[in-house]
Amino acid sequence: MLRRRLISALGLSAAMLASPLVRAEALAADAFIKQLSAEVVEAVKADKAIQSGDVARIRALVDSKVMPHVNFERMTAMSVGPQWRSASPDQRKRMLDEFKLLLVNTYSGAMTQVKDQTIAVKPLRSAPVDGEVVVRSEVRGNGEPIQLDYRLEKAGEGWKIYDVNVGGFWVVEAYKGQFAKDLSTGGLDALITRLAEKNKARPAAKG
């Protein structure tokens, strides 16, 4: 039951990121997240292809709507740790590609769990001038609310997300722990190979 609730929260976090930004430059961080949640949850619920786990459809959604609003290179670098600094341009590109596909595959399962949940965004505790903030929210539906928080950085006049906390677990820290074994035994190339194998083992996209 807990796993199912966490997957639902993760799916909603992806859904919130998938909305086109409207006047993002004029929004505070909490208003930014609140707007996304209000606009997108219903859109995802209405998208039968995403709900059925169509990976190709989800990948297109991520590319067009999610990635422009995420500092994905920072998220990847934090997940890899110190070895990122010495990685070659080719290693970085391959790691970014495989990590992105891993997250898309995860979201493809999570989005199928989005049903009747809603997201309540809590008031921002940081000062308006802060360059990095945490926006806290809850997924509400059947059962106890699930914690769903976002770490954001100022990007020009808008915001970019670089980490998500689902049910008390930050995504970057979770992946950093998973990646550590491959990094310690074979370095970044071993991690990239492992992710590639894992991604190839996923079911093919529907449609």
C-alpha cells in the first residue's frame, strides 16, 4: 500500500512538471508549483495514452514540457557525485541520456497510478530574494497525505527544479545511493552500462 501511494505521488510530481508555464517569470516558487498542479493533474487524468503507460507518449511529454523547467544536468551531477567533475564530455552525454530514460521509464509506471488525488501546496517559507528554495506540498486522496516537496533554483526570472522529495525520500539522494556501488567498482562507465542494460530491459513503448 505504501509503495502504491509513493508511486502515485511520483506520478503527480511528473504531472505537475508537464504543464506549459504561464507567466512563469512573474510567479513566486510556490505559486509556480501551485499553478502547475492546478493545470496539469486533470490533463493527465484525461490522457488515456499516458495512463495506459505509453512510454513514447510520456517521453514526448517529458522532452517538450518537463525538461525545459528542470536543471537536469545538476540533478544528474548531484546523483553521480564527485566523479561527475572528472567525466569526459562523452561520458556526461551518455549518463544524461541513460538517467533521463531511467526517469522516463519510472514515470511511465507512476503516471498510470494517477487517479483522484489532488495536491495542496504549502506557503513558501523562504524570502522572495532567495536563489534556492524548497516548496512543500501534500498529495491528498485516499488515506494519509503523502509528502511531495521540490527543490528549486532561480533561473533568470523563473525557476528550475533540481530535486523532488516523495514521502520523505529525496530522489537525488535515493539515486546517489543506488549509483554508489557501480561507481566504486567500475567508475562512471560501469554505471552507464548498468543503466543502459536496465533501460533496455524495460517493456517497449506502446503504440
